[in-house]
Amino acid sequence: MSEVTLIGLGAMGSAIARTLMDRGCDLTVWNRSADKAAPLAEAGASLADSLSEAIEASPRVLVCIHGYATARALLDDPAITPLLTGRTLMQMSTGTPAEAREAEAWIHGHGGLYLDCSIMVYPPSIGTEGGQLLIAGAREAYDDCAGYIGLLGGDVRYLGATIGAAAALDMALVSRLVARTVAIVYGIHICESEGVPLEEYAGMFPEGDRAHHLARIIDSGDFDKDIQSTVGTSLEASSAIRALAVDLGINAEFPEFILGLYQRASAAGYLDRDSASLIEVFRGNA
């Protein structure tokens, strides 16, 4: 039996998988598109042929796919739900406190333990001292997974048993991140309009700032290379912020504006491309 199973091998899931393996974790992986799992299998991960096989392989199951609804759709299967009994499942998707509460109740109803995890960094920071993760859930579940979670970043914050705490703090911080990406890309659009070299714009920010990555990707015109965060991830995040605003009955104009931009980028076919492709919306090409 493996120590951990990881479901979902997008940019973030793959970074998590490689970090766990590099630190000696016996890992089983599964992804709906098997081609994404092949490189990890070659590197030593156990590759499950089915979702049920993946869950049976480990007492701890990390789910890193887009959205709680997608995760629920995968797991809510008569062949899968009995396998959740006695296992700890950690959801690593962006969502709202309400979704976290619903997920916890559903997992508990099937005899499992549940943790809600918000990842506050981009994939390259996973496993580094700057890697920040917010965790909420029962202490028993956290203690069971803490040794593995600690491998993923130097700034792991356990927020206690209130399951919605990680999602709430996540949404508060992600609001800043998605707004920053939009602001940087719009700044690049301004520079393009007056012929200001993008390296000059990026040079106004300290080394390591996200502006350097976005300017480099936009300057190259290749939105499928060196992806840090996709339009899909940003779309999911801004949608979750809007849902949270509606749940709380607070002003929703800001997330609705951001969400509209990413919806246009998604409709233009950029869902799986780097969020730098938002520039095409401002250019009028989306």
C-alpha cells in the first residue's frame, strides 16, 4: 500500500507529485487523462489504472482537480463511496466555505475524514520555503497527514477544525492575486500601445515578482509554455470569490468584473493556457 494517493495531475498536481516523490514519499497517482501520469510513473510513482484502484492504494487521498463539483462527480459513484470509509481525503481545489462544509459532511457521511486545503502559491513554489498552504479540518485528520503536507511548503498553517476557515482566508488573499494578475496584464497592454519594451515594464518590479513571468510569456506569444497558472484556474478562483460574496451578502461587483474577463478568455479557447493570455481580451482578440 502506498503512503499517499494523488488524484489530478495538472500543473499544480504534477508539482505536488514530484515534490512528494523527491522527498521519498511512496506515491500512487491517477488522472483522467493518462498521458499526464506517464512521466510520473517513469519517475517511480505507482500508476493506478482506475479511480477505485487509486483510492484503495492509500489511506490518504489528495484531490487536486478543478472545483469541488468535479471532485464530487468523480467520487459520488456506488463503486467509489464504500472505499472512502476509514480514509482521509484532502481537497486541494479552490472553493467557498459553504462548499467546504458540504464536502466535509458528505465525506463524513461515507465514513471518511476530511481536510480542506488552500494552496496559496503557484506550482514552482511547491516544496520551497515560500510554499504556503492553509489547512482546516479535524485535528485527527490533520495529524494523520501533517508529515506529508509539511513536505509541500515551508509555510503550512493549520487553522483548526472550522472547515470553512481555509477557504475564507484563501478567498480573501486570492482576491488580491487575481486582481494583481489582471492589473499587470493591463499594464502590459498600456505599454504595448506606446511601444514601451516589456522588459522595461517588468524591470520596474523586484526580481521574482509575477510581472516578470507575465511579461516574458506575453512577449514570446506562447501561452502554452512555462505555465504557472491557467485561465481555468483564474476563472475558477474568480467564480469562487463571486460565489462567496453572494453567500455572505456582500458587494460582488469586483469579482463579477474579474470573472467576466476570464470568461471571455475561456470562450476564446484559452482555458488551459497561461493566464497571461488574458492580454488577448484587452487586445480585442477574444
